[in-house]
Amino acid sequence: MTTDIIVDAHQDIAWNAFNNGRDFRMSAWAKRRRETDPTFLKRYGRAMVGLPEVLLGRVAIIGATLFVSPAWTKVYPDEKLLYSTPDDAYSLASRQLDYYQRLADEIPQIDLVRTQADLDAVLATWAEGTDLGDHRVGLVMLMEGADPILEPAQLEEWYARGLRVVGPAWTATRYSGGTQAVGPLTDLGRELLEVMESYGMVLDLSHMAPEAARESLERYGGPLFAGHANPLRFSKDRVDRNLSDDVIRGIAEHDGAVGIMPYNLFLKEGWAPGDRKSLVTMEDILAAIDHVCQVTGSARHVGIGSDFDGGFGAASTPLEFETVADLWEIRRALQQRGYGPEDVTAILGGNMLRVLRAGLPEK
């Protein structure tokens, strides 16, 4: 029997390695001792993610991203993973996939999850009676922004290499309108969804513009989630990033899930970078979880997608959070809120596991 574990549907592990020189094997606290440059810290924040904290926080499965951004979005002079053409995007994302393969090859505690059998093998290491030294972390490859897919037919190559989840947008891509560049699915995007569905892949609605997300909910017949996205109710000016109630209901109708982000900017109206961390607390996370449960009618359609170290650090997360290990505190908070054991298990990981399993071949 597997005890409670966390599925974190979104971590930019490879992006952090290439852009910020952050080694996933190293603890977040060790990274902080090294990262003392004030300019760097202002841009990217205090590190929160490292394999030791992932294991301590019982984060058994991670949506590990392939993320590159278009050159026009460049904010800082030290940004490295920028593309001007689809070929550039393909090359940069390929390097990230290779990085995850190296992690799995070199580190006994890390496995790549390409099949349901792989998933079950990782979960077995967290079964009741296992010790910390037995636990393994499974990485599911997730593409954030689909421009590295040169054309929909080329998804075959990515799938063969282990890609199992695709988010068509970050900002606008050739496939979809997105954050800060709203718009619908493009014809290419509609074709991409058809190819994804033929493989049974998971569609990630995170960052998709509302029009594109609504069309995707109508079109897509495969498994889907919003891996890291919060209800629009709590940050109403984020209409191109947070999820309206009708989109949340649409996700539930597909038996999908919404991954709540412990990110202050998307949790509390009016909070801005530089504001006090303590203005946002676990209560705000619980309010977001409660809202999804109320809109959908059950606790079956909400989970966790931290996006920790995804361009923000510990100062931009709720009071109770310093590293990814603190995701485990959500368990106690849910229990104190009155959620029953089955619902707690589902919110921490079971709901996301259900969606991910549906997007994996058996073997």
C-alpha cells in the first residue's frame, strides 16, 4: 500500500540547470549558500528546489519541464534559453530532455516515467514500510510552450524520446495564444491537439489564453489538466493566466485537475513582488483549493503544481514555505481544515496521478 505522497505537476528543473547553474542534486539550502549575488537574487529569488528537499517532502512524482522562451520576452541580460526560430527552440528543449536522461542515468533516486509500469515502479518505493533511502523520484516529461515541436507530425519523435505532457502555450506560440499575448488556438494548434490525442498524451492548459483553453476543452478527447494555475477569483487581473470558473468546470468535466501554485502573485489580489512574504499564508492556498472543490463539487479535481524556482523564489511564496519540502505542510493544513483522509490523499497526489496515468502507455 502506498502512503500519502505529493505529485508536483510543474518544476523547471532543466531550465534552472541551464539558465541559473542550479544542480538539482544539490539541496536548496546549499544553493543559497552559493547564490549571494544581489542582482541574481533579485531576478530569480532564493532557491527552493533540490533533490534532498524533494525526498524529505515526499514529492514522489514531478512534471519536469522542457521550457524555452521566445527572444522577444527577454527581461534580464543573463537569460540563456531564448529562441528566435522553431529550430532554436527544438535544439534548446532537446538539450533539456537529454539533461533529464543524464540525471536518471547518474542518480539512483531518479527515474524517468514513460509508462504506467515506470510509474508503478516509482510509487512502489514509497509504499508503507519503505525507508527514506528506498524512495525514488519519478520525472514525467512536460513541454511548456510547444514551439520546440517543429510541426505536429514531429510530435512522434518527441513521444519516442519520452515526452508525455504538452502545454501548447507559455506566451503565444505558433500553436496557441498564451499569457501576455492572448489569442485562440491556431490551425497548427488544432492539428497538434489531434496528434496529441492520437497518442493519448496529457494536454496542459496552463498559460493558454482563455479563448484557446475553452476551445481545447471542446476539442480535446484525451486526458488533461492545468498543471500550475490558480482560480481567477483570487487575482482577477490575471485573466490571461489564472482560470475562470467555467474553465475549471470544463477541466472537471474531462476528469482533469487544477494544480494550485503556492505563488503569492497568483494567490492574493494586490500582492506585488517586494511586498512582505507574510501577507500570504497557507490560508490562501486552502482558499484556492476550497474554491476548486466548490466549483467542481468534489475534491477530485485539484492538486499541486508548485512552479518553485520558476522565475521566483522563496520571498514570493506564502509564509509557511521556504523549500519544496514544505509542500508536505499542505497535508496537515488540509486535515485541520476538515478534509477526510481520502480527499487529502487525492489532493496531494492522487488526482494528478489519475490524469498522468491516463496519459501513459501501459509498458
